[in-house]
Amino acid sequence: MMKWMRTVVPAAILCLFMAGFAPVTAVAVPNNESVISLKAEMPSVSKGDAVKIKVSVRHAADLYGIQFGVKYDAAKLTLKEAAPTGGYNDFGGIKTDAHQGTVLLPLLREQASNVSQAAALDVAELSFTAREAGKADVEFLEIKAVSTESFINEAGLKDLKAIPVKDGGPLNITIRDSANPDVPSNPGTPSSPGTPADPGGPKGNEGDLAKSLKDIEQMLHQGRLKEAVSAASGLLSKEDPSLTGEKKKQWEALLKKLIEELQGSVTLGTDSADGAATIHESSLQFAVKSVTDLLSQSKKHGLQTETGALIRLSLASKAQQAAALHMTAEQLALMEKSEMSLVLEWAQGTVKVHPDSLPKKNAVRISLASLEPSSIKELGDKLKPLASYNLFVSEVTGGRSVPVTQLPGNLDLVLPFKAKGEGLHRLGVYRWDESSGSWKYMRDAKQKDGTYELVVSKPGTYAVMEYAADYRDIEKLYSEAKHAIEALAAKQIMFGTGQGTFSPNQEITRAEFTSLLARAMNLEVSEGAANVFSDVKPDAWYSKEVQAAWKAGIVQGDGRSFRPDEKLTREQMAVMLMNATGSEVKGAAPADGSKFRDDDQMSGWAKEAIYSAREKGLIKGKAQQLYSPKAYTSRAEAAIILLRWLDQR
């Protein structure tokens, strides 16, 4: 049921209907049903002539309010004016889009009691100028109407009764070229709209192809997307299976533009009950099918389009406002069947919905809203919020919206933030965990160009926050060490030793460094895993991390014991790092004279790992070209090298 207005007539009421419509299929209707139709004063005109079209509604005496969209061929018609007539007013609500060739008219009868007895009501007039010769279609988009009859809706509010209004069908305007008034210059037949006369297939040369592709680009520029898709598909089907050289480059450039245009072509409407955005079914079906077909043809011809199987929707422009998106179960099924992702773009962030991300049984609503910093709770003395968001997903069933707390698949989030460059290493993304009443660090979130990218499976509150390590004993350390310690603390990998200290010069143990690697790699730690080392007690604080590192091939011990409390030597550290890297180590030592001066002090089992780690930039040695393989590793050294390793992942 449409909710439009109750007892007042402010212009804001008209905003309950938003721009963006899907074409409505014309149907045959009985004589007593309300029908809206388009009628031109002159259905055949010359290029440059004025074109006037009246909008009339038949058999709707108590037509209090009506909203409809009109789609016209922007390549052949230029809209000059759209105005209400017959006692109706738009209250400043008419919206036009010359690029897309659409106009939205939300109209309200100025006198509520002025019920007409006429068989047909003129409600608006559209004025165009004929700009190009050919056939120009003008058609209705979504249509909604109400009478003055009121009722109490499901929410207990006074509402107006909807009037079903049928679409009377499209209007066709013939525009003649002034130089030859009897024949349209480009009729654009339905079988091949706008297709060049010589498609430039196998028999054509590269010059013919370039012209044909330029014609298709012109269609895109004029907003004639359907014609461009049809022309490109027909042209590509005539090409040889394998394209090479300049022809391949031309096709790749065009298809990239065409697919990107299709990806952003889906139009949106508005749910009149709560203002949520809705997807127009026909535009989604057209975009999905066209993108799928073009990607398939591209693959067949070995073309790289650099675009994925996805659709983009722009949902909000203001940072503090987030339009929820309502998707029907049928739309969700279409995306899943076509293996198509949906990228939802809000001013406050982006959500990428994969085919398996959302429930499919019922309609779904999803939104991403910014939260005020004051709404963030339980921060403690170390966390400072920079930006926070609420990701909300619900299933709509039986008229009720039921929040979803666990998704069947994953969503990709891109969350923007603002921070000074010198503090970026102290940032991270946290999720509020309702069950524990605490913030959980999102270890897999990646910082990139003022945003964080992360994969989530739970809706809820997410925040970009700064973690203040505030260790008193690192202030006088050299900058690389201080930076690494703060960064690893913010990443929840390496912590202090208690009472506001980090103890940077303290030597680290084998168990401690193994635990750091396990956290950095986000290794799965299993409860009750078999104990493979006789000297690692099951109840030791490092037991699970050591078992996980052994399972991942990072540590081997001596086959029976691990020696967890022994201090970590620099050569042991190099071996663990290269095991964690998972890449093949290279020769024992370089032959160009760049060996460490203490090469002969390295253990045979460690030498390859040491030089491979140096080649990767993980270790740099000490003064005078020494590595000191048997020296113990300090906590500060471990932090520096571990951060280098993380930055390369």
C-alpha cells in the first residue's frame, strides 16, 4: 500500500516518491479501469520542431495525487519543460535527468474536494524539441496514485487509499530530417537498433572496425545503452574467435567502457513505507544479463576487460544518512544464479555483496550508517575512535524485519577514515562483540589509501580506532624500533611486560617469538591438540601457539623437545621467519663477496635462511657487516623484523 500524505499538503510529502524507475509493460485494460496515457499534438515532426505531449488519466474521478516517471529518447529529443495542468501542482517536486532521458512528476490536486466527473483528466504537459531524425519512443515508468479516501494502515496511522492505474503504452514520435522530410535518416529498426551498416567483421578491415566501435561509443555518450549493447554483441559475434593486435586493443577498450556503464545502470526506487531504496527489476535483469553475456563473449575471444561480474548501486550522498537497500528474494536469487556480486556505495563506505553473502529465503534489507564518536562505548584508556559504522542486515518476513546476526557468507567492507600520516601505524579496525561486551580486533583488516578493507560475516558496529600503547621505556629508542613496537601493539600482536613498560632490551624466548608469529599469521589455535613436544606442557600459556606453529611447519624443535624458555638466537629467528614466509630459500651464501664477515659462525642448517631473509629485506645485519648468528634477539629487534615481515605479506 502506498503511503503518500495524510492531512497536510507540504512539498516535502512529494519526496516520499524518489526518482529512478523501471519501465512498465503496457497491457490491455478494460474500459472502466484507470489508465494513464501519452498523446502528442503532432506524432510526426521535422528536426528542430517543437513536440508537445499531454499526459491524461482516464476513469479516475477522485485522483487526489499521482506520481509517474517518463522516459524519452535523449538522443533524439530535448526536454524543454514539464509542467502540471488541470488543477494539479508539483510543489517544486519535478525532477529531470537529461543524460538518462527521464523526468519525474509528483502531482497533487490543489483542491482536495474538487472531484472531476470528466472521463479523462489532463494532469501534465511535456514540451520537447526534436533534435535528431529517427524514431523516438516516450514511455511511462513507475506509476503510483491515491484518492482522498482515507483508512487506518497497519502502523495505526491515517493513510490514503491507493488507486490502481494502468499504463496506456508508449508513444512513438517520428522525426524527419529537414533535408528529406519524407524519410527518417536513422530509423533504428528493433532487430538491430543503431547497428552500423558495415559491422567490420572478418571481412572488414581495422578502419571499418574503428568506425563501428566509435559509433557504439557515441551511443553510450548519448545514453543509448541498450542500442550500444545490442550493436556491440552483434558486432562481436561476427569476429574471429581469437583477436590479436590493434583490433584486440580496440575491442578491450570499448568493452571495458560498455560493461562499466552497464554496472552502474541499475535504477532505484523508494519503498513508500519507510524510504528504503528498492531495485527496479527490469533494469537489474537487463544489466545482469548484458554484463554476463559480454563477459562471456570477452572470454571466448580472449579479451581482458579488467571488470568483474558485478553491479554497482549508489545509495547515499551524505555521510550521516544511509538509505537502506531492500532486495527481494527473487533479486537475491538472480544475483546468485548469475554469480554476480553487488557493490553498494554509500558516502560513508562500501559493501560488496557476493552471491552467497545474504540469506535467500526472504527479502533482505542492508544498510551502512556512520555513528557519532560519542556513541562508542567501553573504550578504556587506550582506544580512541576515528570513525565508526553500523552494518545492519535484516530479513523481511510477514511484514516484520528480523535482524540477522550471522551471515551465511562474507561481505567485503571498505571503511574510510581520516588520520594524520604519522599516526597511521597505530590504527586498526575493531568490532563490538555483544556477547562479551568488548571490542574485538579485526586482524585481517588492511589499510589502503585512507580506507580499511576487511571481510566480515557478522553485521554490527565496526570502528576504526587508534591504539595508544603508551610505553614509558620506548620514548628514547631509535625511530624504527619505536614505530615497530607501537604498530605491533596496535595490531594486537606484541604487548608490554607490565606496568606501562615494554622492556625493549629484554631478550626474547623461543616460546615468545613463536607466539608472536602465530598471532601475526592468525594461525588457527585448536583446543586439546596433541602435544608433540615433551617439554611443552598442555597448560603453558604458549602451548596452543607452539602446537599451531608446529602444524604450520614454522618450528620443528629437535624432534622431541622444543626448549620454549631458551633465549632466541638470531639464526633461529631467521629460520622461523623463512618457514613462516613459505618461500623457497636460496643458495647458502652469495658468490659476489657480500657474505657476512661472520659467515663461518653460522650453523649449517641456518645459513640459507639467513641469506634468503637478507635478500627479502627482513634482516640487515649489525655493524661492520656482521650478523651475529649466535647472539640473542631483543624484544625491540624482534618487533622491527616482525613488522618488516608483516609489511611484505
